[in-house]
Amino acid sequence: MRIKLFLMGTAIAVFAIVVALVVWKQVAKSPDPVETQLTLAEQPFLYDIPVAQKGVDWDSDGKQETLSIVMTEGKLVNYEDPGPYMGEFYVGQFSAVLKDAGGNTLQSLELAPTFHEALMFPKGTFELMFDDYNDDGYPEFTIGQYMSSNGNIYNMYTIRPEGISTVGSGIFTSSAEGPYSIRYPKASPISFLNRYYDNSRGKAFQSTFEWSGNTFKKLGEVELVFDPETGTETVPPAKEDKELGLAATPMQYGFKLNYNPIFTMSSDEIVRDGDKLAIPFSVSEDSDKSSALRRVIGYFDLASQTTLAAHEITNTTVTNIYGVSSALKVFGLIGQDELVYSNVSEEGGTQNYRIDKLNLKSGAKETLVAGFPSAPNEQGFFARNWFSPKENRIVFNQYSEGTMETFDMKTRKVNAFHKKYPHSWPLYMTIPSPDGSLFWYQGSDFRLMDLNEKVVAKVPYPEGMIDYPVWIWSDDSNYSAIHYTFDQDRKHVIDSEEIENIAPQGVRIFDRRGKEVANLKAEPKKDEYVEIAGWLPESNGVLLRYFHLYREEARKENFPIMDSSVTYKLYHLNERKLTSLENVDSFEKLPKPTLVKSAVRGMHNYILDKDAKLLWKTANRSPDAAYPISSPAGELYIVSNDAINGKAEIAKYEKATRRWTKGNLPYNFIDPVFNGENWLSSEGTSYINLKWCLNGN
């Protein structure tokens, strides 16, 4: 529907439209001044008048059909006064009609109902513009009507075997083309770009419309700037940039990010906010005694595939690049477009740390606290540093000295713990919860602590050995677990190259209060071992992996896992019972699949049907391994690689139909990551549009 406020753009436009509708509906018959303008008003109704016509092979069968825009009933109205409507116009009911070479009507659609009012076209003909905007092999075309002095309103239609239908409506466009049919530039095989001037904001914008399966939906917009060299509105160049050169190269399946190769992307610190990405980059140039360090944040919009900005956040010289790097971290967003990160500068050979905030849009920077964290000694460095959104605090812990400090983002206060919490190389003794509000510390015993240095619980060491990392947390931070053996026998050791990894004989599970809720044990008489394979999404169950080791008589330790011995069970935390699971060879055999994220290093995620007691897992070391993943909204996907052909397949589980929708990926994907709901990335540089993949390509 047209936005009626736009009809008030000019008094002349409103007057002309009202007069046209008066003639069409034959409401007024009196000889007033309006009547004198309409010299042909008393003429009879006209029928079957074509105003546009163009040949199109809509079904790609090699035969040319003809699409016509025809006034099926209406009048010819003459506008004498200057304005948006001046001259003779057809006013009335119009249809889009598709005919074959013999003149037989194949399809038709009445257009007035799609605009919710009678239409107007100038006497004569205009050119219809075709393109395939959703990559389905069928053509789309646009029909426009005058809206205001700033632009026109367009509907988009498609021609398919089931008929002509509307796939986009109410698209306000400011363009010198048209005005009754326009071809939009494409952003991708299933999206197009639209430019318009918003009178209420006094600015011009470019937006992206993307195919959603049955219609085109507006995704995002970028404010345009005036380019005096070309005299046109253009997408603004990235602000600052500082030689990053971050840009997208369009590909058939999506795009690839390119940037100055002297920079290194910190892909594990990318901050994702819907379709917006804040991507950290760094570059260091080492000399004999110091290193020149620069960091830049690239701000990228997936919807428009444009770099919105690139802001330099660090430019300094440091003497201990390893120690400084351990302190520098991008923590995430704390508000609308506001990024929080740790920073450093050096004066007189002394590193000074601080916490800064960056407005990603404007580039404005603010120091939230200076002198935090406290600098370690000359060769010192930091252990795990983290941000707790729940507590709104940032935590820093020095590795050797053990100093632990927190910064409260709300009160802007720094708090130093009274005791020291040092680490022992190469181990990390602090293991924070995913929400950052709690952490386990391994000292003379195990202590669960909060960010006020309160000891929540103490757990003594087991008599046997422990695995590393010692504690594993559930994603919701409600549970944590420790793996152990019953004794110190070296036969339990799987790998001892740097850190001893053991085959656990037992698993102790604790809630967030530090209370033990389960102690699950394998059967040592059967030489059996057990470990947590993954936490169920609702955190009400644990997936357990049972296995045996492949014993070789000549060895006393470092025994590999016997793959053929692996079985799985589900432990229900609330009911405190075990359920055996049956492995299936295809994820399509699970009626109600649920993703279970792996808790084991190097193991891919699992697909579980709790009700049917079925489990599907992929071969982790195979080049054809699959990656079960879920989108931010919880949609289940599986990426399956084909190493021989160098391609991959993606499958999406449709909850409504309980079926899998499949599509092709252009190449193998390793460790795929979701960006928003529609983009899949690998290694932070290649981005694939999932709608393109699942659209029959």
C-alpha cells in the first residue's frame, strides 16, 4: 500500500490524483473549474488499451512470449496545468497479461488491487524492465507509480508456471530511470539494491532487499553521501581506514573479504551483532628491542556487503610484545554500536594499560578507566582475561604473579583481589564460566569463586589423576564437571607429550553453587572409561561417551582410544538415570533432532533424538567430516564435506514439516560459523549466503 503521507508531497500532485479519481468514479458532474481541465472527461470508457509490451521467454523453452500492461477499463484524462501529471494519462484498471506467439492468454494479473487503488500511466507506451532477482530461473518485472517529488513507489512481480504474482510491494525508489518500470542493481544472485531519499530524515539511503523464499524483504540501509566529482549520491567510503582496505569481492554464492595482507585478522574475536560485524585486525613490526603495534577495527555490514568504517584503536611502540598481546582483547558490545576493548600505550619504556570504548559508527573513542589492568613485570604476561555481561565486569589475571583485578563497567571502579591466583606453565589454573560470573581456581584444592572473591565451594583433589582442562562448563553456566581416575596408574594416560591427557574413569558434576549433583563412574573391571561428550541444550542432561583403550603389550602409557569400543549414554540430571543410545548412520533417521555441542577437544557436535533414544555423529578425522551447527535463532544445520570433489552440502531441518532442506556449497567448509541468520563463514574471510545455497543451487 502506498504511504498516504507521501501523497501530500505537492499540492499539485494531490489535486491531479483527486481529479483523476473523480473522473474515474464519475462522482462529480457539475461544470466547475476542474471540469475545464479535463477536456476528454465526457468521453466514454476505454477498454483493452496497451501501455507497455515486451517479449520474454519466461520459461526458457526457446519460445518468445509477450507480456503486456493493458488498461482493461478506464478513461483518458488530460492535465493542462504544470505538475507531476501533465498531458494525457490513462486512469483506471490495468492488468499484466502474458500471451504466446499465437495471441493466446497464458497468464494475467490485475494490478490495481496490488496497489490498492486505480493506476495512472501516460498516453503512449513505456518499457518493461526484466531481471531474475531471486535466482530461480524465472523473470521478475517492476511496475511503478508516482509517489512524490522525491521518488516513485514500485511493486515487483514474477512470472512462474503457477501464474503472475507479487513478490515485492511498496518499494519507494528515488531514481531518474523509469518512472513506470525500473531495473534494480543486484547485490547478489538473490538480492538487489534500492536507493531513496527520506524526506523525514533529510538524507538519502541505499537499502538491500533479499529473497526470503516467497517475497523480497528489506534488510538494512546505508546512508549515502554526495560525491562532488560525479554529482551523485554514493555509498560513503570507509571512515579512517588507516590502510586496512577492507572490502568485499562479490561471488556467485556470496562474497569474500579482502584486506591489506600486512594485517592479521583476529577471527576468534569478531563481534557479531545481527548483520553487523566488528572485525579486529593487527600488525606489528619488530625491531631489536621493541615492536611497533597497530590495531584497527573494521566495521562491516553483511546486508549491503559494504565496509561502514575502519577505526584505528592502537598505534604505539612496546617492548614486550608477548606480554602486551596477552592483555589486548576485544570484549564485545555494551550498547548501541559501542565496542569495549583493552588498550595499551608506552611512555618511557613503561606499558600503560586501559579500557576504551569505541563508537563504531562515528569513530568516537573514550577511555573508561586508565591504569587497568596493572602492568606485570618486564617479562610478565596475563592468563585468561574475560568480560562478564551478567556482572558487567571485566576480569584480568596475571599469569606468574597471580594478581587478579576486576573493573565494574557500571560504577567505573577497579577492585583488586586480596589473594594471589598464580598459574603454573603451561597450565591455566582459572577456568571461568561462560557467563563470566564464576570461576574455578586450582590451587591446594579446587575453589569455586565469584567476582567478589567469595569462595562458593571447595572440592578436594581426587586420589587419582585429573584431566585438562580440569573443569568443563555447560553453556548456560549452570553446571561444571571434573574428570578423574580412581588411581595413579599410568595405563590411564592417553597422551603425555606436553600436558597429560587421561582416559577418565569417573565424572563428577556440580551445580553453580558448587554442590555435587552426580558422580558417574565407568566399570574398571571391564577396563572401561567415561567422559562428558556434550551438554544438552536445556542443561537437563549430559551426553556420556564410554570407551576402551587399545592396549599394546610393549607400552605402559600413551594408549589410543579404540574407536570400535565407543558407546553413548544419556544421563538425566533431574531424574538421575542413565539411558542407552543407539547410533544411526544418517541424521535423517532422527524424527526430532537436537544439536548437542561437543565438550571433547577435537570432536564435532552431535545430533540427538532424546525421545527416540537415537544419536548421530560424524567421523571427526575423516576429510568428509560433517559439522552440525545451529544458527543464533536455534535453526539446525549440517555442513557435510566432499573431499574428493572439493564441494560440500548443507542441510537445514525444517521444524514445521520435520524434513531436511538440502543445498550445495561451492567448496568444503572447515569449522563453519554463523553470522546473523543468513551467512555462513569459514576462517573469517569467505561468506556464503545460506538462502542462495538452499534455493536449489
